[in-house]
Amino acid sequence: MKLRTTVWLLVTLFAGATLCFAADPNIGTWKLNEAKSKIDAGLPKNLTVKYEAVGDSIKATVDGVDGKGKPTHNEWTGKYDGKDYPVTGDPSSDMRSLKKIDDRTLELTVKKGGKVTMTGRVVLAADGKSRTLTASGTDAAGKKIQSVSVYDKQ
């Protein structure tokens, strides 16, 4: 009887965790819609952003190009709790945090060496088919930058 109860408990917990992440509309692969985006020439572009559930965390895998068109790849695993989590593969940042504001809005903070270099807001469209990242910050030379990146769900 204890074995049956334990198995049911584990199945229920797994199903609950799966449903929790399945309800997250950010999970999936997002592709940059350059025609709808406003990114100044010479700025890096995140061409695809993939969010996936990893345990009780979210893993973001980002592929894009730098300001000169050279391919880039970085990864971040964390939670929507506003705490800093390490970034790998991005020479312009070493920490990133995401905070869930509501069901369709995330707040983003990017840091390098403890200093905030970019902040942004990700807003998911009501239909869940696109999301918009409005970001501002400073580049490596200290110049202020702003961009609006629109992504379509794949």
C-alpha cells in the first residue's frame, strides 16, 4: 500500500510541475521579426530565443549576431524571481535576472561586473503568438542604446 501511495504522489507531483510550466506562455522558441523590430545598425541581434523548463527553473538559449554580424550564442538558467543568475557565452554580460510582473510581462536586468548594463520589459501579446522586448542600456563604450525587438513564436 505504501508503494502505491508513493507512486501516486510522485506521478501527481510530476504532473503538477508539468502543468505549471506548460501554463507558462514564454516556453517555446521565439524568432526575431526584423521587419517589426527597431534595432539600430551595429547593435547585436538575438535572432532566436528558446525558453524551456529545466526542473523548477527556466533555461534560455539565445542565438544571434554581434554588431559586426558574427554569430553569437549564450545561455542562462534561472527563475522569474528577479534574482541574478549567471550567463555563459555572452562577453557583454555575466548575470541576468527576470522578474514576472504579470501573466504576460517580464522585467529583464542584465549586468556585467555587478553593474547594470541593460534593462528591459518583455510583453507577450494577448494571443500568445508574439512578444516584444523593449530594452535600454549602455554599450561597452558607454553610449546609450535603445531597441525594440519583436519575436514570433515558432
